[in-house]
Amino acid sequence: MKDVNGQILKILHEHNLKVTPQRKGILNYLMTHHNHPTVEMIRSNIVKDMSNLGTATVYNTLNTLVELGLVIEIQNGDGSTHYDYFAHPHFHMICTNCGKIDDVSFDGYMGEEKLLRENAEKETGYLTSKSHLEIYGICPNCQKKLRLNLINK
Ligand code: ZN
Ligand code: MN
């Protein structure tokens, strides 16, 4: 990703959104970090560049971006919502033990996703726009920890 600022301005213009420092800051953070942050993680990371950036503003901006399909929400069971800039199709692994969220993308995914949506459209008559796949399991770290706990008992 070369000219992030140029991309952000293009995105905001394309969606008829006024260019504000808050929107620019939040989009920039999400486009350059793939750590699936919470509202508070985003706010605390960009607040130093902005005076009085409240949680409500971050939350409202994220909601707008989610409605436009630019950002997706992910629940990992830790009680908070995580956010992800969703320009490139990928899916998520979620650890049901620690809540870790990992990206997965493999070459075949775009084709499989298209096939899935085409069949869904055929079956239901819906006009589809996007999908989001989550696979749940136990992450490698937790597998180790759980195994150690078993041994120690
Ligand atoms: Zn885990
Ligand atoms: Mn992701």
C-alpha cells in the first residue's frame, strides 16, 4: 500500500463523506494495522494526533465505515467488538480459548467465496454483496498451554 493518504481521500470522496481529521485518522489506522483492534485500541493509538477524540466519535465513524462495507465487525467472545479494514477478501480464525483473531487468505478463497454467493443467490433470490467467514478453534499457543495444564494435573 503506497499512498495511503491518497487512497483515504479517494474512499471518502467516493462515498460522499466529508473529509475530517477523525475519519482520516481512523481509516489510516485500520488500513495500516491488521491487528483487529477494538474501539478503545483505535482511539488510544490516534488520540495523540488529535485533540479531544472521544470514544463516541470513533464508534460513530466506525459504524459509518461498516455500513459502507469498508470495515467489518468481528466478535471473538471477549465482550468487545473488533474492527478490520476489509478491502481484500480473507477470512478469520478465532481462538475460543483466548480470543485471538488471525487472518487467513489462500489463493482459492476468492473463487470459493464467489461460488458460495452465486449458489446462495440462486437458492434465495438475494442479490449478495459480501460475506464474512469465521472459523473457530484453539490457537497454537492455547494448544500448548492446555496440554501443559493436563500434564501438571
Ligand atoms: Zn488462543
Ligand atoms: Mn482480518
